[in-house]
Amino acid sequence: MNIESDGLNDLGKRLKLLRLENNMTQAKLGKKLGVSGSAVSSYETLKCIPDYYVLKAYLEYFEVDAFWLMTGRVRERTAVTMVDEGGRKLYMVYSGDNPQIHHALNRIR
């Protein structure tokens, strides 16, 4: 597995960013996540890739989106308001980067 081409190198950077933005040491974060401080260091430098449960703990503790944590991108949310035949407003929210959804939304607008 090539860490550079898989974007995992940036995962370690994002994990470190979360910790630093919250003024935490690796040891303190490790306690919150249920792992050692050296494990946190290994995740940040990608000497070890965190498993599902550790990633879930990061997501819950820092309240961040899994898509952002894994890719570094924020999902676009598009809201559309439509009025049905009875005059009721209908609200729809689409998430993601799907070009077909964006094309359909542009046709509705």
C-alpha cells in the first residue's frame, strides 16, 4: 500500500491537527480515546493506522465528519425549496459531490 497515493499521509496530519487545535498532549488524548500516548503518536505519523474503534473515538470526541477525516474534503450540502401543487413548501437536502444530482438541481432551479 502506498501511503502517499492513498491519501493516508494527510490522515495523520488531520489527526494531529485535531489534537493541536484542542491544546492536547498525545498522552491526554490517548486517555480520552482509550489508547496510549505513543499510540496517538503512531497514528499521527502513520507508523500504525488506527483501527475502526479508534477512528470512531476520534470522530465522537472531536465531533468531526468521517468524510472530512478520511479525505480532508467537506461534503457540499445543497438545499432546494420546491412548492407542490397544494402550495406546500417542500425542502430537500442533497449531500455529496454527485454531478448527476447537481445537474438535476440546476434543471429544477
